[in-house]
Amino acid sequence: MIGVLGGTFDPVHFGHLRPALDCLQGLDLEHIRFVPLKRAVHRPQPLAGETLRLEMLSAAIAGQDGFVADARELDREGSSYSYDTLVSLRREIGDREPLCLLIGEDAFTAFLDWHRPLDILDLAHLVVMRRPGEHAAAAPALRALVERRGCDGVDALLDGPAGRILFHEVTQLEISSTRLRRLIARGHSPRYLLPESVLAIIERERLYR
């Protein structure tokens, strides 16, 4: 079973990496593919260039078994849609391998507004990374989808290649790329919020200043 985690990774930080590790280990995934987007659809465009975001991501996950940087969205023209990425992955791994799209709970509340959301569920399971404590409220249509497609554990994901929704509790780390960029812009250090290897690239290139 393979995981997929997309994002701007502008910059990548421990708030991305620790929940991903929780999923890798807790769901017994073969590996997780980190897929930096090229052109954002529902958020501001990345500030750092494609090459540097990929370099920061590769540096951040170096040495961690089961973490893989995947540049397919950077190599594809146009807006970065999860549907297109999953179609591309399915061409590589076939139709039978369970594939899990990892998303945060906040992002999941808008899932039905995504490009071809139900087709996404035909291509992959959804693993909603849920932090302990209060949970985001879902619209009635999304609650109905969870009632139809929700499952309680890993075994249900292994039973088929796609189509189920699992809420998986992960470590709560209140870190965001926006906050890190603001710290750096003010001349403050983001140390201890992201890997030292990523900070070295930010300082070398004077990013986010």
C-alpha cells in the first residue's frame, strides 16, 4: 500500500514530516510519495521556485526509509490537480495496488469542491490526517459521503485499491509554511520548526526575505 502527500512544501517543515511518518508507520505503508505542486489551484502560488522546493524536500527526507520525493507535478504543465497525479500514478503501479491520498482534516472539509472528487475516490483511498482534540465541522454532503465510504481501520484499505475514507490520528504540530515565511521575512530564525538541512538551503539562497 502506497501513500501520496501533495503540497507546496514552501518550505517543507516538521508539520508535514511528522504526520507523514505517523501514517507510514501506523498504516504500514510501503512508502509515501511527497509530490510538490507546480501551480496551486486553491491557494496562493509558491514563493520559492520549483527547483529549490524540490531540493528542500529531498534534503528534508534524506535518510528516512519509505519517504520518496516525486517531481511528476513539477514536470507537468498547467495547474496541479490531485486527480491528474493519481491517474499518472495508476499508470505506473496498476489498478490493484491500494493507494492512499493523505490530506489534512482542514483540506478534507473542502474535498467536494476539488477537481473531480468522486473520481479521486475511484483512484485512491482518502486518509484524513486528524490531530487530537477538536475536529473541523463537515457540510451535510461530506458527512453523507463519509457515511457511505468511511471505514475503521487499515484492513478495509487493504481490501481494495481505492474508494474508502479513513480518519487517522497523527501528532499535533502547530506549524505552517506561512508562519515560517513570516518569521524569516522579519529576520527571525525558524530553527527547530524544520530540518536543519532545509534551513541551510533557505539561508544559502536567502529565501523568503
